[in-house]
Amino acid sequence: MRIIGGQLKHKKILYSGDERTRPMKERVREAVFNLIGPRIEGMHAIDLFAGTGALGMEALSRGACHATFIERHIPTSKLIRDNAELLEVTDKVTIHPQNSFFWTKGIGGLKPEPWVVFFCPPYELFESMRGEMVSQITRVQQHAPVGSVLVVEFDQRFDPTQLPQAERWDVRPYPPAIVAIFRQDEPLAADEPSEA
């Protein structure tokens, strides 16, 4: 695995090959960052279900000011630390070895700079924990500062019309992956339903 663009372009990323980790394919990662574009400059990257940390590291390479990685599997979270050291970006990295569903309950306490948030879990979570996934995306969406971008990766088993504010998502197929991108270009309207 390698970084595709930015200051760290072509640098390699360690990957354990652990079947619990499903890195986003390079062509999909490249397409996603092309869609986000230069607005990533100065953003806080939040890599939920981080795995190797490739998405957050790619964001740092392209100008994100900081990257937070949430990965509950302890050996894999240590691999993220190894990758940060390999890429010499440890001063821009925070790693939380915990469950992302719990971590995002406190996401409203982050600094106010715009976020780029990656939701790229094992695809089966969109079946086995569909309600929790949608609730998590909704919570992050409600707290995201203006200028933020949310990126969700899933496969054909999940219907993107179930995403919160579904009509505002840009949905792109990259078989077998499907990627949905939400741009928080305005504050959540006062009459939008809030999470219970």
C-alpha cells in the first residue's frame, strides 16, 4: 500500500494482511480525494474504523492539519502508530484504540475547524448494525462544522436513501464499493429533526 497524492506521494504504508482490515482500494481512494479536492487543506481528518490509517494519512499528505484515528483492534491501532512514524507525521496524529460508536458520542467537543470524516467499516456492519451505523452518521452530520465533508463507503447491500438528508449526498459506484459524500455547506436548519 502507498500514499497516492500530496507531500507524501508514493510513500509506503504498512499493512498486516489481517482479514479484519479492509483497506479502501487505491483507485477508490484516489477518486474520493479528487472529489474532496483542495478544500481538504486545513481540515481535521477523522478516520473511523481506521484499519491501517490509509485514509487519514492520505488526508495529511494532502494538507489536513491533523488526523484522528479510531480503531478498536489494539494490534491494528499500533500499526497506525507505526505508519505515522514511518511517514514522520506523529505530531499531527491522535489514535484512540476504542469502539468508534462510543467515541463519536463525544464528537461535538472537537475544535471548530472543518472535518473530513471517513466511515469505512467492514461492509457487513451496514447489515448487522444498520441502525447504529445510520445513527452514528447522523450524529456526526449534526455536529459537523460548516465546511466539513463526510465520506461513507458501503456495498450494494445498503440503500443510500437511508442516509440522513439522503438527497444531499453525492453517491458514486466503484464496484464492489459505493461511496457517498456529504458536504456540510450550511448549518443544520433549526427545523431539522435532531437525534433523540
